[in-house]
Amino acid sequence: MTAPAATDAGPGDANRRLPPVALAAALTTLVCWGGTVVANRAAIETIDGTTAGVLRSMLAGFIGLGIALAFRLPFPESARHRCQLVISGWLNFALWPTVLSIGVALANASHAALIMALLPVTTGLVAAIMDRVKPRSGWWLGAAVALAGTALLILYTRPETEAPGDLTLSPTWLVGDLIVFVGVCLCSAGYVSGARLGPVVGSWSATFYGLGAALMLTVPAMLILYPYSDWTAVTSASWLGIGWLVLLSSLAGYALWFLAMNRGGIARIAVFQFLQPVLSVAAAAVILGERITWTILAAGLLILLGTWIAQKYAH
């Protein structure tokens, strides 16, 4: 996961040492977000993907809204800003987690982690379209490289059940990867909406009230899905996965990331995001036993390189 920026680093930030608090917060955030796809995989072992996504969003929504009300965070006053809050909340905290859970259920954690690394690129594209701004040629080059890596990852993979050989197309993984990619696009649109709201009410309000806004979708959906799940069969591992997604991925992750940006500056903290997919793929290999093939490594390098180039020429 990645978060929209709220503030920027000052002109002298590059010459100062990164504060220990900012460094610790950034690294802890990467651990929280790096474990998202693994926690998703654990959650969907005994809970179907749709229910797991809705459940984590609903629980995080109640906690987030409670925090916003308890600390009396400012709420958007104008109808336009409230509309932005709803759009951001629905896309980021309701649809995106649910779509991610469905995609991970069909594909695997390492694929989802690398596709999620596209978020800075897709967010930049959505922002350019909404602002009617033409990105620089360097940005297009980076986007093309990242999308080439994504195409390689999605279209050509070797399922774990097959013997090593030439690249093969896996229909099931193809559908799962495409679902995750669609979710990334939805999340990007939500990030842009939330980023425009941040300067008005602050990043904390945009995040926690956004979590609360998602309840308008997640609560009715949970009431519909609840009778169709065998809750007595849900294992402790699945509940631990849900707990990670709610407390660490959704709540602590965003809170610590904003703390890191405020103390260390966006320019220096943003580069830490490139470590997230690496941690996620490593966790998928170590914890879930997923095989990391040369195709995945090549695709991951292209995605990370393209994203780095795109971010370099984003402004």
C-alpha cells in the first residue's frame, strides 16, 4: 500500500540527517504494509475473498471513525469536499481492500505485491487526467517500463504445479492478477480524491473519516454476506490475518506513514516505498512458501525501475 502525500520537504531537508523517529516510523510502516498480501492470503484460507475484504474494511471503519470523533478531527464543511471524502473512502477503504482480497484468492501474494508497486504510476496518471496536465516524456518512459513489467507478470507465469520450462500462461492467475490491477486503478483514483481533501481538513481527518465513510458500503455488504459464511470453521490464522489487515495495514500503517512524512519530509520518505514490494515478495516466499521464478524477478525489476523513473520525472 501507498499513501497520498500531505506535506513536502523543505529546501534544506536533503542536507539534514533523517530523524530517528521518522526512520523508525517509515520502516515500521513498511513492515505493516509489506505483510498485507501475506495477511490477505492467511485471511482467505477459511473466509472467502469478498467477505474477508468487506470484514477488514468494516472493522477498520468503526475504529477509524471512533478515533476521528474522539479527537474531534475537523470534518469537511462544503458539499464538494464531503463528496471527495465519500469518493476517497469508498474507493480506498471499501472497494480496494475487497478487490485485493478477491484477486489474491485467485492469484498469489507475490504477484499482488508487485502489481501494487504500480500505485505511484497509476496515481500519477489519474492525477494528470483529472488535472488535464500532460506528463513529461520521462514519466511516460517510466510508465511504459513499469507496465511492460506488469504485462510480463500478468500474462506469462509458470504455475507452481508445473515443471520448470518455458513461460506459460495461467488462466486462473491471469484473472486474479487483472482483478488486482483493476483494484490498483480504483485505489489510485481514491488517492487523488483524498490528496485534494488533505490540504482542506488535514491528512488525519481525510484518512479516519474516509474509513468511516466506507461503512456506508461495508456494513450493508456484511449484513448480506454474513449468513453465507461458516464462522465456526474460521481458523485462528485467518483471524490473525484479519487483525493484521485492520490494525496494522489500515490503521497503524497510515498513522505511522504520515508521522514519517511530517518528521522526515516526503522527498526522503517516499523512496522507502520501493522496499515494500521486496518485503512482500520475500514474506510470500518465506511464510507462504511461494516459489519466486525468474519471470517474477524480471517483472519485478521492470516494475520497480519504471516506477522509479516515473516518480523522478513526476514533477
